[in-house]
Amino acid sequence: MDKERAGIQSVEVGFTLLEALTRARGPQMLKDLASDAGMSAAKAHRYLVSFQRIGLVTQDARTSRYDLGPASLKLGLASLARLDPVRLARERMPALMERIHHTAAIAVWGNHGPTIVHWEESAQSVTANLRLGDVMPMLASATGRCFAAWLPREVTAPLLEPEVDKARRIQRKDLPLTPEAIDAMLAEVRERGTARVVDTVLPGIVAFCTPVFDSSGHIVLGLTTLGSIATFDPEYGGAIDAPLREACVQLSQDLGWNA
């Protein structure tokens, strides 16, 4: 094996125990932990003894159960402190676009609402051009609906209310304009796990926006994709929605989110 690619196999094997503890909902007995890691109890015990010595694992003297130790917490907190959600999302964009073949964008919550901070245009033409710094409407865009669904209402209300007033004045029939209709729409977004709009921003344009969460379960950004209904699959769970969801779930998990 090439020296640069050579590693220490025992470290990789032992890490499966730490992964098993990470997946567990609480402290684990030796036999259960070993089973989850796919090794014998005797082998798992040897690794756990070493992990205890360096603080990666602790053992309750009363119950004999194992759990993650203070060193694991320090590593996790240090890793979270260095994570940049937007940078990580930008790194995943090319792979996502290879699957969906449509324009994709990253939006974060800014002082004026959901704001586009990065976008990549697909080779397929689309009549809706995004620009850095664009603030998306709360009701008419998938991006706005996504943030409205997962942010506290006291945060979004100052932006929702003037949009509703304007939509009422120009008699827009394609948007939810009553509190009950808005609540129902946002509940559906949360239930489906993604926001979708068709023909609300521009005629013939479909868009999805799916949330990305941090380790506390708070929305940190939305991944948006849009395109012409002639080539864009508008179905939930379809050729656009499914890859977008997978990318957002993986990114959220990499940021420490645990559904």
C-alpha cells in the first residue's frame, strides 16, 4: 500500500465503537455496544479500556454501561466551532447539480429576510436569474416559505405582514393571505420537509427549497433549486426533490444535527 494511504487499522476498527455510542440514545452495555460495532465483547472491551484512559469513553461504576467521555465532547465542540455551513454547502453544490441539472442556490437568513449568498447556474436555460444579495419574498418563493416554516413566528412576522397586505391590495389569489391559510401552508411545508412553489414568482417556474439544520436543530440555510416546468420535475420525492433532500440531510448531519 502507498505510504501516504497507509493507516492504522486498529484505530479504524476501534472507531466503530465510538460511532455506535454516537448513534445510541444513551449509555450502552458492553454486549450491546459490541454487537452494534460488529465485534466480539472481548475485543470491544480492550478498545474501551484504552478509550477510557484517554477520556473518549466513560463507564458508569454502578451500571457498568459505557458512554462518550469528556474528550469526545471536547472534540465535538471544537469541530462544531470550526464548521462553516455555507462553505460546506458550496462544496456540495457541484455534486448536487450533476444529479438535478438545474440552477441551485444557497440562502441564509439576513437582516431583510432570506438572502441569496451563493448560486450556480445550470446549463439548462431558466428565465429567473438569481443575484448575490437578492432577498426572496416570504410567501411567493420556496426559499421564503422554507425559512418561514422553521424560524420562530416572531422573527418572520415583521416580513410576512407587509407581504400579505401588498398581496391583498393587488388581489393575488395564488397566495395564502389569511392567518389560517398561512399556518396551514407552513404546516404542510414542515410535514413534507421541503417548500415548493409553482408559478408564484414567475410563470412557468418551479422551485424547491429544503432546510439545513445545525446541531441545535435550528435552520442555518436553505438549499434552493429552480427551473422551467417544461424540464423540472415538480413532484415531491421526484428527480429534483429527492436528491435535494438527500444533500440537505447529509449536510445537516455533518453539522451535528440528529433527527
